[in-house]
Amino acid sequence: MAEGDGEGCDITGSREIKLMPFGVGRRICPGLGLVLLHLEYFVANLIWRFEWNAIDGDDISLEEKMEFTIVMKSPLMSHITPRKR
């Protein structure tokens, strides 16, 4: 994979099982497609309806560290304000 390319996350378990929030294989949740559609709609509405800015003076760093899972080394703190219509 080239530098900068993100690793896709397979939540269906068809390639390998790393994450299975909706089950895998024959026992996968039948509502998976609907859930992903609603999640995409929810995130799109958050982006559309609010202004997202880093808190003053904070640099955005995408460095990671290993805990129980991989987390941001310095968590992103944001200031959210409603967009003017």
C-alpha cells in the first residue's frame, strides 16, 4: 500500500476478522446496510449543520499510540458552532 493510503476496515469478516461489530459470516446482522446508511447520513448532517474548528492554539497531530486499541497521541479538541443559514 502506498504512503498516505488508508487501510480499509472490513467489518463483514470476508477478508479477515479484525473487527466484528455486526457479527460475521452466516450470522452477520441483517440490518448492517441500513445501519451504515443511517450512520453516513448522521455524520453528513453533523458536518453540514456545524462549523468545526480546532481549539485556539492547538495543532492537529495525527500521531498514534497503542493502548487497548490505537488512539490519537494527543486527542483532537474541537470547537463546534452552528452554521449560519
